[in-house]
Amino acid sequence: MIRVLRSRRSPLHRVSLAVSLALWLCLAVCVPAAKAQDDALRRVWSMQVHGGVFAPIEAKGTSPMVGARYCKHYSPHFYGGMLAGWTRKSTSLEQPAVGPDPGPRVELARATAQLVPLMAFVQVNLTEKSRLVPLLGVGAGYEWLTLDLRDHRTGVESHLKYGNMAWETYGGVALRLNSIWRLSGEVFYNGGSLQRHVRDASGHTWIEAVHMNGVGVRVGPDMDFW
């Protein structure tokens, strides 16, 4: 015969055991949920495309520009990634055509400049509890400038390339449209002294620099994805 000993534990012990089991089940559910939330945050990326104008300080007028930012969300307030852009400016030297009618003009020369930055950046969102999200960012990297010059009077054409380290800072406001889309408007400053090496007729090499410091305004949509 096999005897089974019955437990003589008090009702209080049974209650403590039930409470411990409930706490363990709660932790077993909450910890994976918190981990899943952190994993989801680490998988959030975003991409912004924008257009606007850029005005170099040492040049006249503004130039149209387009650009994009691709970044990872390390937290709801801190982003990091890469930015790129393209700015184009074309000017010409003209004179009135010969004749009594002053309407037609003859192009004597043309110059076209193209600026391309490629930088790493970090961005800080100052709040996430409002439809309007103030933001600040700063980037650093490399910048290229190409100048195409054509003189129709002499037939001389030149293709010049400049490059150097450059930086950018920006600030603005993003308007939340829904949980995925935002519309951002920003003011930015670009700083850089782009250079090229030039050899003169005597064989000496010197550095020619073009300062691309300037301010601009841009606006465009920003989308989150996983």
C-alpha cells in the first residue's frame, strides 16, 4: 500500500503562492512586450525629400535645390543618418542684337555651377507630444562644386572641379499628418571652402578656393517605415 501525505500548508501560504504565480505571469508577458517595443523602435527608419532655394553669401541671387535625408531613429527624439543634395545655378552674359528692335538678345558667354553635398548628420526632435515638432540638426562631410564655362566669342570652354570638407546646420518644424507622414519646413546654413589645385605657366602649384557659405530654405515630406 502506498500512502500519500496530504499537505498541511496554511491558507496564507496558498495565497502567497498564487500571488507569486500571478507576478511571474505578468513579468513573462511584460518583458517580451517591452523588448518587442524596443526592437520595433530600433527598426524604424525615415526618409525625407525636399526642395527649396539656396543663396551663397558671396554670390548674387538664389539657386533652386533638391535633396534627401535617410536616417535611423535611435529614440523618439534622436535620429542619425546621411543627407545629400543638388543645387544648380546658371547665368549668362548677353547683349542686345544688332537692329532697330531691342527685343532679341545675343548670348556671349554662359556659366553653370552645380553643388553636391554628401554628409552624415544627427537630428534632435524637441518634442513628440504635439502635431508641430520643432527640430534641430547638424551634418558634416564632403562637398563637390563643378563649374562649366563657355565663351561663345572665343570658343573657349572650361570644366572646373572643386571639393573639400563642408558642414551644414538646420532648424525647422515638422507638421504631423498621421502616424507615418510629416511635412517639414526648414532653414539651413551651408559652410565650406571648396578648393582645387592649379598649375601656372611657370610650373608653380597653388590652391584656388571658392567659398560656398550661404543660407537656404527647404520644405518636403518625411515618411517613416520599418
